[in-house]
Amino acid sequence: MTLDSLAEVLSNACTLNKADVYAVLKAFSEQLPWYLQNGFIIALDNFGRLRLSVCSRGQIKATDVSTADIIKARVLFNPSIEIKRALIDTSYRIV
């Protein structure tokens, strides 16, 4: 699903037009990196939470750990309870 198609689907489910929904989603995607880089957890009510996580090389002493040990960063998504419950009843098939 693309940003454009998502904007259309969401505009049909609310009072905003497609252009307004698209603008909000675009602004959200542009602002999200800054908030994650600055340690914020993005809590989106019934959707879930987004947060930054890093992988690093291990060190023997905690005092030896530095930012130079970071290998990669990734965004973790923890779905809301509502989404988890909805996925329980999901059926799967090979396509």
C-alpha cells in the first residue's frame, strides 16, 4: 500500500479530503526521524508505539561503551492491544 492509496482509504473513513490526509501522513513521515533520534517514543493511541533501538558491539566493562560501538539503528514497532487482538483471528494462505 502506498502513501497515496493509504491517504485515499483514510479520507473515505473520515471528514478530511485525500489531499489533507496525504499532507498529514507526509509531514508525519518527515518529522518522525527527528523525534526518534532525540529519544522520543511515539505513542499513537490505538495504533501502537514506535521507538529507536540500536545494536552495538559488546564491551567487557560498561565504562568502555561508547557511541562508536553502535553498529546499526532500527525502528521498533509495538502494536496496540487492539491490533494484537485483531491479528489473533487472521487466517493465512499461500499465494
